[in-house]
Amino acid sequence: MRLELFLISWGIVAGMVVFYLSWGIASDIASVYVARRRERVLDVLSVVLFESDDEAEAVHGQVMELPRRPLLVVLQSLALDLDGGAQARLQQLVRTAGIERFIRRRAGSSRWRMRVQAAQLHYLVTHPDFDRSALLADKRPIVRARAVETLTTAQISVHIDEVMTMLNDEFGAVRLAAQQTLLRAGPVAVPRLIGHLEGNPANVLRALEVAANLPDPRLVQVLDGHARSRDPIVRAMAAKALGNGSGSTAIDTLHGLLDDPEPNVRAMAIESLARLESVASVSLIGRALADRAFHVRRAAGLALDELGAAGRLVLRRHLDDPDRFGRDMARQVLDASAAQSGLTTIPPLEDPLAGLDEDDIYGTLVPAVGPVSDMAGGRAEAAPVEAISPWDEARRRAETSRFAPLGMSSNETPDSEGVRS
């Protein structure tokens, strides 16, 4: 009986081992097969997209024989990385190979995973009857995000209203994808962006984030209005966006924001003046070295250093600033700038004679005299002793006070005898 139970147990264990080994081997074989199919698809597509027209025509028959599923997977990985002539060839491949039909069918699928795949590839469809609005308004946020981030510049101009609406989407991934799409569009999106900024003030924050990274002089006028907003976050974003503008209007507005009650707004205005390379603003920026907020002082110091010789001149003048915060920030920035320039000598942070009073400093320069017996004349004469410089005296005092044991004066040594009174 025991032998039978033992054999049954070992049989079960052996069966499980064989099952898992077979499963692992089959998985490895399948992964190798999939990798080889993917390599084959990539080899053929590389010829179609990047080689000459004659070579692409020679492998056209191989493209038609490629399995559709791995081909679609590879196209998904290539979709965001291609532009120009390669993208035009890829769109032609989609039309001639019949892949366009697969993409359109997946765009209308009830399975959201299929719609995600279509959202990543829909920009390859050039048929005029294809409606991208369904993907841009899909109930799944991941589908909307993928659909908006793969729009081409020409498609963005057609669907610009829908992209602007996505700036206020409830999901962060969709809002971020819409912002990145507007930045890719560049000047194409500026007129509609200005209209959005002139609309409801409650919905302008995301648009201001786009404007802050989109250099275009047409945005200066509308940004000037938002610099007077009651919301400090809006004023800060407007100050950052004005750093991408040009002209006296942007600089004058930023000068006014240097006196804003919010420190973040003041710091943003200083950084924007530095980006605009406004050398005429160095005196106004220099006043911020004594600001009550550290990050504003830091922004002022770095901005003056970035503005070149004129800014560094203001920093040197502030080394004698009666305000200790302004003096300290000027010293920090100048020392850091000197270190980055590879200078071997950096001005010291402290005066080595700061701990000595006037008698200590000048008394050491007076020659000391002592009675020396004159054997010839029998009278005492003063023998001059070599003067000690204040620098050596300061160093001597520091060393003696540093190495003297506790409870012992600097004039005593551990070997000295006698009792101190």
C-alpha cells in the first residue's frame, strides 16, 4: 500500500515536471518564431521605406506575402518615428497592400484594443471618406490619446477644434497628448490657440502651458492680458510664455511683473528676461538679489550671470550690498561662475582679519624692542625685531587656538610645569 502511494506521488510530480518543461520549450519555440517573423517584416519594410525606388519595387511582391498581423504590429512601432518621404512611402504601402481596409475595420470595432491599434495607425489612411473624429471622440481615453498624438500636421489643421477641446479633457494622458500635438503643429496652431486664450479664463491654463513652449510673436498681445490676471498661476505661466516672445511689449510687461506680490511670478519674470537677453534689465534684476524669497534671489543671480559682462558687473557691485542676502547671493553666483570658468583663484568668502581688532592688526606691524646689554658702552639699547605681518599673526593665532588642549591657554604646552594662578 505504501509502495503504491509512493509511486503515485512520484508519478504526479514527474508529470508536472514534464508538463512545465514542455510548456517552457513550446513558449521558447513560439517566441523564436515570432521574433523571426518580425525580423523578416522589418527587413522587407526597411527596403521599401529607405532604399531606392527600384529596390522597393523589387520587394513589392514580398510585401504582399507578409502576414498581416505581424505587419500591423511592426507598423505600430514605426508610426511615430517616420516623416517626410518615408511616411509617404508607408502610406502608399498601406494603400497597395490592402492594410487600409484592416485599419478602417479596427477603427469601428467594438473591442477597445482593436480601436487602440487603429488609433495608432489611422494617420496612414489617406482615403477621403475615412472619419477620424470617431477615434478622437472615443469613450476610451487611451484611444483618444493615441488618436490625437499620431495626427500629422495636415490632419491637425483639419481637426484643430477637436484638439483644442482635448486640452480640457478629464484625463491627464489625453490633455498631455493634445498639448504635444499642438507643439508639433507649431505655427499652424497659433491662430486657434490665440482664440482659445481669449475665451473662458477658467480654461486657459493648459493653453498657456502650450504657449510657454511655442515661440511665436503673435502670442505676445494675448499673453500681456493674462499677465494681469487675478490668478497667480495664470500670471506665472504668462510670464514664462512671454520669455518666448520678442519686442518691447513683452519686456515692459515682464518689468511690471518684477514687483508682483507672488514670488513665483517674480522668478518667472526674471527667467524670461534672461531668455530674452534683455541687457537693459540688469539693474531691475539686480534689485531682486535682495528679495525676501530665496528662489527669486537665486533666479536673479543666475539671470545676471547669463546676461554676460553687464550682469556680472551688477553682481560685483552687490558684493558690498548692505543687505546680507543680496551680498551672499552675489558671492555664490560669482564663485560658481569662476569655478566653471576654470579659474584657480576664487575670491575668499571671508576676510582673514575679520576676527582681529584694530590694535591687533596694526600693532603687529610695529617693530618690537627689547633690552639688550651693550658690553662696550654698558648701556641697554633697543634691538629691532623682525615685524610680523597680520596674515602670519592671524594664522599663528588660529593654529595655537586650534591645537591647544581644553582648559589650557594658547601660550601653554602640555609639558609646561608650574601652577597657574
